[in-house]
Amino acid sequence: MKQYPRIAELKSVTKLPLKKRFTSNFELLEQNRVLLVDAGIEHFKPGTRLEGIIRRLDFEGKDGLIIYGTAYRPLFREPLATVSGEKAVALAEAQYA
């Protein structure tokens, strides 16, 4: 089982030739490549930060199994804050109406 990071940085991008676009998405993943989604090719440049999301990768026939997996898109929002260490949190007493 492969594990993919939630946040990644793009090293290189290649648009597949028309013949290879109809290969299985799993063949690409086996070659240590990832699927890029939700943006045009002009948004993918080396160094672009990417976020992993869950997408439908394949399905088997009309009534078959639907297979989901990780695809990547440009990171649209940077994390707002990172939490380090523990801080005390004040809790209010429960109030009932």
C-alpha cells in the first residue's frame, strides 16, 4: 500500500500524449506519478505547492465497483496557523435554558 502526502511540492509536469491518456490511473500511480486536477496546465509549474484530495479514479462497468484515490491540485489556501505546544483552555460552565 502506497501512502501519499497531504501537502506536496511539484517537481515537474508533463502533459501525456493522446495515446497514453487512456491508460489506467493506477498505471500512472505505479510509475510514481500523480494525477493533477482542478486547474489548467498553466497553473502547474515546478515548485507549485499541491494538496492531496480524494477523487474517483476508476470504475468497473455500469454496476461495478467505484475506486477512489488521491489526486493533487494547487494549494488554494495556506494553513492559517500551526499549533505547537499545549495551552490551557478556559471552559465556561454549562448553561441550561
